[in-house]
Amino acid sequence: LLTSSTTVAWTTVPNNANTCRSLSQTTSLNASRGAKKWSRKKAWLEKRGFTEESEPLSATTSTNSSSETSSSSSSGLCTVVGGGRIGSLLSSKGETILLKRGDTIDPDGSGPILLATRNDALDSIVDNCPPNRRKDLVFLQNGYLDTFLESKGLLDNTQALLYLSVPALGVEAVDGITSVNPEGLTSSTGEWAQALSDRLGSLDLKCNVVGMEEYRPAMFEKLIWISTYMLVGTAKSCTSVGQAGSDYTALVESVVTELVTAVSKKEGISFPEGTMARLAAYTDVVSDFPCGVKEFEWRNQYFYNLGDEECPIHNGLLRECAEGGKLGFELP
């Protein structure tokens, strides 16, 4: 948020699930250009509750605008957009600016901007983000984001697959550590991947930093998980993904196999051996998660658009749900 020429002191005061901080300016800016920059920053901060009268911490922190420094530091300042379950979790540790509806991203800031929002909010967030900060946007959403990211010129941005569950606001998160993957399934790639991993690590949650070559099949694997278990569970009136996996094991395995084959053919991706075992083990960890076919355009539509020849079981289940009035939208 603040440039390397600015030294600030923070104080942390608990306020429900969020963290409020106060700011004491202790820097003298000589150049008129620098003074104007600080004036804009100060106004932006005061709008969010930061005041000069606040009591500082005993230790004074100097922030650095270098993304290299920020991405390597576990205590680096980051911005979190979204105050829901995931956003509140990510903002509960470390120096954080938490932005909610109506707030704006500081054009003079630095560090990762963690987007903990629904997919349908992404378009306006990106469009309203200062152009110089768009490279700092970190996408945490479920689903197939490639088409959206490409349309915004953000395919190289940091992305993450969050294999964790937060049952309710303020409740302790359930990590995606399974019998098959004790190292955890959450992974991230890109410039701010390490910073995200450090932030999750401070919350006792695991996150693997990987390259794009390893990330891409993992991304499709998670897309397959959420598209399969939610769909089978909805079609068969299951109350949870755990019930879908245990009562309709053969059907789940058939859909997973079908989608893995379809993605491999379409994208030229080779999945590591053991996809079904990994997905089943993760389902055991979040077995109580309710079923529902949601955010169709970000999830199941990718497979639906591949056609009945490639995804006959998946598409048939979607039509079965539509005919039974179990979808909150109309199929294309």
C-alpha cells in the first residue's frame, strides 16, 4: 500500500472477524510530487478508518513497494477483496487491507491483491482496478477462468486452487489434507504464489507453490471434482458430496473418467496417475459439503460445450436435472 519512501506504524485491534488497524505518519516528504502522492494515499486510508491520532505499535514497520520483496515475505502487507468466509479467513492474520463492496484498490499500493469473491464479481473488479495494479490481482475462484482471464489480458496472473472449506464465517477452516495427499492439495502459481502460501501457512494451512505446467492439470482436476460431485449429487437428490461419492460410486467414477479423457483430448494435458483416488480422498475430508449445480458458466459449461460425443454421461445428467427442475438456470 505504501511506497518504500514512507515509514508507517500500525496498531492492531480485533473487531469481530476482521482486523482494524491505525496509521501514524512519521515521514516527511520533500518533493512536491511525493507530497501529492502521499496526500492521495492518506485520503484513501482515512476513508477506511486509518487516522493520524492512532497509537502506534512499539515496533515501526517500513514497507517496500518491490513485488519481489513482498512476494518473498510471509509478513508482507496484502489487500484482500471480499469479506465473506474466505476473505475473512485470509485477513485474520498478517497486515491486511480488507476491501468490501464500494471500496477501491489503491493505485499507489503494492503487494498481492487476493480476490476472495464470487466469480460473477470479477468483471467489475478487474475493470475498476487501476491498470498498474492489475498484475497484482490473485484469482482464488473455483472453475474454468481461462476464457475470462484471456479476455482481460491476465492469463499470467497468480492463480490458486483452494482445497479448503470454511463452513461458516469465523469458523476454523478445514484443510485439504488427505490420506492420499498429506502435503495438501491447495496449490498456487505465479508472481504472488509464495506470498499466498506464506499467508495460508500463518493460518496453519498448506499451499504448494508450483509452475504452470504442474498447475494446469491440477486446475482441471479440481474443475472435474466440483463439476462431477455436485452434478451427481443434485441429479440423485443427495444431501452432500459425501453421499454422492458413497451411494453412487460407480456413476461418479464414470463421469470423472469421461471428463479426464475429454480434457486430455481437448487441451493436450496429461493427468498424473491417481486422479480418482485423489478426488475421492478429498471428498472424504469435505463429505458434509452440500450439493448443487451452481455457477454453470464457470464450471459445468466447459464440459457441456464439448458436446454429447465427448461428455455423454455428464451432459445427460445435466438434462436430467433440468427436466426435474433441479437447476436454477436454463441449459443453452
